[in-house]
Amino acid sequence: MTHSPPPFSLADLRSEIDRIDETMHRLLMERSEIIDRLVEVKRSQKEGASAFRPAREADMMRRLVERHHGHLPLDTVESIWRVIIATFTYIQAPYSVHADLSIGEPAMRDSARFHFGFTVPFIAHMGARGVIEAVEASKGDLGLLPVAPYTRSDPWWTALEGADRLKVIARLPFVERADHPAGLPVFVVAHPVADAAVKEVGIYSLRVSGWDAAVARAVPAFAEVVVAPDAALDGAAVLLSVPLGHDVAEVLAALKAAGASVRAMTEVGSHAALHKVDAAARP
């Protein structure tokens, strides 16, 4: 029995890979050449000084996930595009990423490097307040703060109260899945980017008296809370996330019905709704 030779030789396939690699490299260089023109257009249109466009990034990442198929892991594609976006933003307007390592250094570093790469400077802090102070003092830096229960009596989100204060502009990882390689939930804080913000999830700082386990159980399933003790109120300081399609009034009514009293509420940012991916359905 005779066997037909394969349609392509190993050398042919390697040559094709080299061609694709060169094309990708040239396209990245071509992308970088647009940056100067982009900065000029933004300046002429008096677009906000910040180079961060949370709404555009969310749209880009959704389209990336929706069109992806084949053997290449989604983790790889997401990381590559995140680094491309972060690096070209850095080229437009250099910035640093400040991160709170108090919850665990490896997980936070993994998140920072997965989403921002190694070109963007990474500055570590042992505590959320240090991150906030550093970002406040900067022109366009970002802060990474863990979405986790807070045991101290000075919750970081109260520092975001006020029109001229930092705000939550994003939550990472944006593409959410159970086995994400950088899966630590993190809020991104920055100087307000009102012209580029995405309002799919509203973030509120609440001061609640009478907070207890029963009140916590009364929080509607659609909402997410991060809670810190507040001895002055005999209750808690609460960071509340409410997705589009629901109203913060629904949460307030549920807390009241459970016996709690909301003494103050301030909007402290917003972010895109997370794009959830079923791990079993991933390529």
C-alpha cells in the first residue's frame, strides 16, 4: 500500500508560523505608530486627560471572548490582549499600578501582571490606605484593592466619598471563570473618568447601624457587599455593588425590613458587568 505524502512538510509549516509571527509583530508596531495621532486627536477634541477608557476596554474584551475558538486557551488570549491594552495606554500616558498586598502578595501580583504586564511599573503597599494616598497624589496611576471582607475600622472605600475623590472604575478579572489564573477579585480605583466610565454596576458606600448576621442575610442576591465594622454606629460600613436592572432602593428597603438603618449613602464609582464564562464550554 502506498501512502500519499502529507500536503505540507514540517519546513512548510514552520515557515508559515514564522510568517504569522512576523505579521503579528508588524501589526503591533503599526498599532504603536497610531498612538501619537491618537494623542493629538484627543487633545484637539479636549477629551479627558486620562488615557483609561473602561467602557471601551470592556467592549473590546467582550468581543474578544465572543469570537474566540480553537485550541488556544482563552487565558492566553485574554492575558495577551490585556497586556497590549495596558502597554499602549502606558505609551499614551505613563502610569504606575499600586497594589495592596495585605491580603496576600502572590495572588495580587498575579492579578497585576496578568492584567498589566511588566512594562507598567508595579508599586506594592501593605494596606489599602497607602494605595489610595499614592493614587491620589498621582496624575493618572491606578490602585488595585481586593474585594474582600475588611476587619479594620477604617474601610478604604470611605476615602472615595466626595465628588473630587478617587472612584472605582473597574473590577478584575473582567472575564470571570472558576479556574481563572489571576482570579483574585480586585477593584480598580483611579481619578474619576466620567467621560469614559461604564455604569453597568453602581458602587455605593453605606453607613449602616444595626448591622448583624440577619441583616447580612437580607441583602438581595443580585447585590454584592464588602463589610467593615463601624463601632461609632454600632453597625458597619458597607461597600455595595448593584447591577444594572436593579435599584439601590431595593437593597435599602431590604435592610430596613431586616431592622437596619442606613445613616448615609454615597456613590463611589461604577464598573462594567463581569463577562462570565463557563469553564466547561471554553476551548
